[in-house]
Amino acid sequence: MKRFASILLVFTLLISMPVSFAACRKIEGKSEKLSGKGRITAETTTETVPTTTEPVQTSDPDGSTPTSSDDLSKNSQQTTQFDCPVETIGPHEIPGYEYQEVVIEDTEIFNQDGLSIRVNGYSLGTGTTRSLKMHVDNQSGHPVKLSLERIAVDGFSQIPMWMMDFENGSSTDCDLEYFQTLGDEVGIWNPGKFELLFTVEYTDTQATYKTGLLTVYTSLYDPNKTFDFPYAYTFHDADGVKISVLDLLSDKRGGYELLFLIENNTDKDITVRKEESIINNLPVDLFMFSMLSPGEKTIYSVRISADDLKEAKISEIESVGMLLYIEIEYDYSSRIMCNPFTISVK
């Protein structure tokens, strides 16, 4: 009888206990809150919200719901308008292709623990494929795998997609291939300076180390050369990170590429991601995920496929809008929200 009475007492206390929750989302046991500047910081809260209260959603007279950088609660599929002016990227020309011969003198760029890397040439491949001619001499006492971690051409990062194995005692000529994707986009055809970073792995022991940033100069290098984009629309320039919209280019498959210039002027790794995206004031789920090392800048392309437009029943793009956020050192709690932007392409 006493056991039954105890259970009844516990049950009565549970159902009479007031319900409370933090008025912000949880992150790994902590709660997050958006500050006035758009940065999220972790803190706890004891604010009690009645469970019977329903959130009130405000809308514009036309039924659309604007989204600002201070509003993170809505699902991206519900957004049809951003709380920002519509900007127009003015007409501009991209410099045409005028190939100049690129010469690279035979130069040793790395020598450590019996591993030597030399660069001694440059060649054109099919389409946008380019190659640096290399010679790798491996007298390290280990079989080595070289993996390209970073490649920048005249300061603009390209996607590193190269690795190769070298037996101990080998002396090998090889091509380091990359894709010169900045020609059609911003007119960078003829490289003057390469920056390379490799990971070296001893495949017999799995020990690894990084080479550090290695520099290669070509015969076309000009220390005074700059790349200006006066037509670009800069929508974020704070916290050491600058992000601009460069252009919207159509392709032969009925889709588009939305080009961004992203500059990481901090001493930390950053990731730029998409929170929400719209086309012609309709929600369209676009993908954006760009990782940059300290001091790195890149031209990043967001793909808008013909299938994306077909699914949204869009025959012609009139405007594109996005809300992006920046993550510092892969830490979600350090997230910085950018101001949303909408550009007109008419």
C-alpha cells in the first residue's frame, strides 16, 4: 500500500510541474541566441514560455514573408522575400582569351628529409585543364604519397584534385593537373604566380606532415597586377570576411551559375554556407559550401540547374536572393549571419 501511495505522489508532482523551455535553439547542451550584429553566442536562459501560446507570423500585404539576418526561425522553404533592397549588377565585359606563352624556370620549391619537389614547366590541356610540370625525387627512406591540399593562381584558389604515389628511391617526372576555371568567369587566363600546399604521407607508417605554402613564379608574373571587379555587389564586409556577388552566367544546358567573390582576411579557417535562397520570390533550394584557409580568396559558383527552375515552375530568372552565414574554424556556435541580398538580372 505504501509503494502505491509513493508512486501516486510522484505522478501527482510530475503532472503539476510547470513546463518551461529556452526561447532559442539548443546546440550541444547549450542554447543559441542571435545578437544584434548577427553573431550567435552560446548562453543559458530561464525564460518560461506558456505552452499554449502560438507564434504569430507577420506577412507583407501581398502575403510574402520578408527574411532578415535577425530571423533564423523560419524554414527556408517558406521564404519568398528578403528584407533588403533589390540590387542590379551592371553590364560589364570579361576580358577575352589572349594566350601568352607561359615559361617556368626549373626551380626546386621543396626539399626536406630526402624528399625534393621541382617545378620546371607549364602546359595546356583539353578545355580548361592546365598542368605544372614537376620532378619528384624521393630519397626519404619511405614510400610517399603526395596530396595537393591547396592551389591558388594569382591569389585565387582552385579546387585541389591531385595526388600521386612515389616509391622510395624513385626519381619521377609528373604532371600536376588543375582546372583553370577563372577564364570565362573573370578573365584570368595567363598565370603569373602559383601557391601550392601538399600533404606528405609515408604510406608504410601513415606518418604525415604538410609542406607549408610553396610559391612558383612564371615568366608572366607582375607584382603590380591587380584584379578589380567594380561591377560586383558587396553585401558582407565585416569580421575580416568580404563576400560579393559577381555575375549570373547562363550555360548551354539551360541552367545558370551565380558567381561569388569570397575573401578570407582572417587568420582562421572559415566556411560559407547557405541558410535560405529564392529565385523570382519563390523558394528554391540552392547549394553553397565554400571552405577557405586564412588569407585565401576564391571565385565560388552556385549552380542553378534547369531541373531546379523546372521544379519551381520558373521559365526565366528575374531575380535571385540568398541569406548566407559564415562559420569560423568549423564551430557552429561561432556562426555569423550575413545580410541577405537580392539581385536583379533584368
